Amino acid sequence: HALIARVVTDADLAGPVSTAPYYVSRQTQLLITSGYGAVPVVEGAVNLDRTDDRLGLVRARYFYVGPAPAEQVLHGADPVEPAHGTVRTVAYLDRVMLRERILWVAPHDRLSFTIGDRVPPVHDLHPTPRDAPVPQTPEGRRAQKAARSRLRSREFRDAWVFTDKVHAARDNAEHLFSYVREHHRELNAFFVVEEGTACWDRLRAVHGRRVVAHGSHRWRVLMAHCTEYISSHCDAAILTPPALLDFLEPTWRFSLVDHGVRKDDNSAWLNRRPLDMIVTTTPGETASLVGESGYALTGREVVQSGMPRMDRLLDLGRSTPPDQRRLLLVSPTWRNWLVPALEGGSQRRRLVDEALTSQFVVAWTRLLADPALADVCTRHDLDLTLLAHPNLEALLEHLELPAHVRTATYADVDVQETFARTRLLVTDYSSIAFDLAYIERPLVYYQFDAERFRSGQHTFRPGWFVQEEHGFGPATSTHDEAVAAIVAGVEAGPTPSAPYDARIAATFPERDGNCAARTLAGIRRGRE
């Protein structure tokens, strides 16, 4: 930073940056010209870039460097308060270089802003609406024609489409879909998953034609009528499948019923997703998204309702007595450096060639084979079970594990029943620690590669969750420490001990079985 500051301070870069022969974003321009300066700077204009017709709001944004300037929103001569607002920090190498003010305000034909002592111009940067594209494939042409038919328009009118992964379910979208079908039949709800999968067979048997095969003609026509799109994931396979973009311009509202508690900072990735709503579960998570941080989110998008899957998990957890909690469950999360980038349109991960000889595999197989774990399982009548992360399931057939170690995948077990029957969880950085803590199961963290994992080589940076302050069990970094903590945790009994019991209570102040109801209310906000 010191070297860059010397360069940009000594050079007059304002002219070259503003006349660069290629596109340079306003954020980058301000970083170069003002990010290292000592004088506060406010961007020269306020930009309006998005409208929420349901809530009657428009989004305004501007950058500044230095202290937050005084701000006033005006309808003509009348001051008005923003409905929602936040400050997004722009940081490079752990240094905040500039900030972006984001606020949602009521529109007005004489909307203006006073920023500091200036009245900057207001620019309308709303994207130009685009017509549906001309299909380039036979499937697209057929779907576009079918979507305009009276029959399909009636069947799929105002469709709510739920999906977890392309090839799997059992996550928050499925749980919310099931809640809607049981309690709100007035909603025209459908669930999408690949045909031929175990989840397809299971869901189709219950919900019939309400379950639609991903990639099929019927799926294409359904999505052409979708008004509410709800998923536990928001990668390209969910948001921008080429088969849909071939013949339609999406107009749905997208709600992310996130597949885990967002404890780390992956704002750079999430900010590129067009979210209308995102579900949170804990106060710390909510504050990290709507407060001053790297996220471009406000109270308009963030709803602290709790993950819908937590309702069933709570029931199972409470109804499973201690003498039926017979699993010593080992379930680490994946590593970005062990899997190549996703192929376009897919959510299935492969492994790099060196995965089997990696520190990750060596450390976890050594832990699973430790005689002390076998001994404590024998004495307490527990089954030592490895639950593979979905991104690492391909590893299982190659692992050399002792005969007493069982293996499981998310596809072949009811993972919530598995959690309910757990005596103690061993994990590393996985957000499933929150699921187990939610039903008050003890756990141990094994974090032998913490420096690398938190350095940015995985898919996020450290966030609000600080292990020493918020962790639900002891954190270990060596094999011997992990073994000792696991044995001690099993010996201590089936419920978390101090201080972890108090941390769990503070993290989940509301566990009432109404997460799905609150989530649905958040999505419906503004529809009535």
C-alpha cells in the first residue's frame, strides 16, 4: 500500500484515467485517483439503478472517500427518510479504500440529494428493458411457442418455482415448498430437480406433476411464467442456465433461502447475484449483511426468518432422546483447491488428480483411523461415521478406512435424521456446525489448515464469526489435540458444556418452529 500510495500521489492520474481508451468503472477510477488521498472525496453524481415496484422504492448509490458526508434526500423541497440504507466498503489487501452509500428511497419527479454541501446531479442508470430473445435452438423455439398457449398460461400462471440444486434437494427450498403445499395451496408452487435422481423419485411420489424435471420442455415453459424463483443456491446453473436464456428474458423475483448460515465474507461473489431477498438465521449474520461491510445489501433484501429446514430439524432434535444419539459424526467441508472450476451449467464437482495425496485427505483419514476414537465409540456404543460434503463425494470410493468407519453421503441418507442421532460432531469450518448447535449437540473443530483456508484460497474471507468468541466447541489444530477433544467431548455427555451452551443460546435467540412461515411472509412482502 505504501508503494502504491507514493506512485498515485506523485503522478497526476485524473486525466489519464478519465480518458482511458477502454472502459474503467467509476469504482476503479476513484480507487486510483482518490483512494490513497488525504482529502475526503464524494462522487460527482448519485446514480439510480434499480426499482422495486412492489414496495414503491428506487435504489440510489454514490461513492465517497473519507468520513461519511452529511446526506439529505428531498422530494422537491421536502426532506424524506430513506426506507433502507447501508454502506458497502471496498477493500483491497485488508485496507478499506473507499465506500459506497446505497439507499432505497421513494421515487419522486423532483427527487434530489444534498451530499455534504453539494446538490449532485441524479443519473438514471436503470438497464433498458429487453425483449425476449429470438431462440437459437429447436427446444427454445418450441418452448417459446408453448409458453404463449392458453393451456400453459393457465397451468403456470403466477408460478412459484422452488429448487435446491439441479440434481439434489433436501435443502431449504424443498422444505419451504413442502410448507407451501401443506399450508398455502392458493400459491401455484412447483419444485424443480433432475429426473432420474433419488430426490426426483421421492418428491414425485408425493407431489406428482408439481415436481418438474430440470432441463425438460415442461421446465422451460414453467420458467417462462415464473414470478417467484426460490433456491438455496445462486450459482450460474440456477440463475442463468443457457437453455432458458435462449428464449426468455427473466423477469422473476429471486429469493435466496441460503443453504447455510453465512458466517464468512464472500461479498465479492454474492454482490454479483441479482437478489431480491436473502434469508438469514442469526443476529450476527444479519448484522454482517446489512451493516457497513463488503455486502451491497440492505434491510430491503435481508430477512432474518431462519432457514426453513430448521423447523423439521428442531422437531427431530427434540424428539431424539440421548440414548438414541449414537453417531460420532465426522463431516469436514470442501476445499476450493481440491476441485476444478464448475463446468458451465453444472453443479457437480470433480476432483483434482492430487486430491488423494493432499494434506486434507491424509489428515482426516488419519483421524478416522485413530485407535482412541475406535475405543471411545466401543465404550459408548457409537458408530463412527464420515459424512462426505457433496463436493467431495467422489473421494469415498478411494479412501482406505478401517472397517468400523461407516461412510454416508447427502444423497443416500436423511441428513437431518443423521444430525438428530449425533452424539458429537467433528468438523472444521463447515456451516453444518450451526445445524448441530441449533439442536444442542456437542462438537469439536479440527482446523489443521486454518492459515491456508482463511487466506483467501478458498471461496471466501473471514467474516463476522470469530472462532474464539462464537465457536460452539473447542477448536483444535493438531491431530493429538483433536483426538483428545473428541474423546473428552464424548465423555462429557450428550449436551454442550459451558461456555458453548451460552454461545448457542445467544446465537439462536428464537427457536420456535416457524422459520418457514416467516420466510414465506418475507417473500410475499409487497405482493398484497
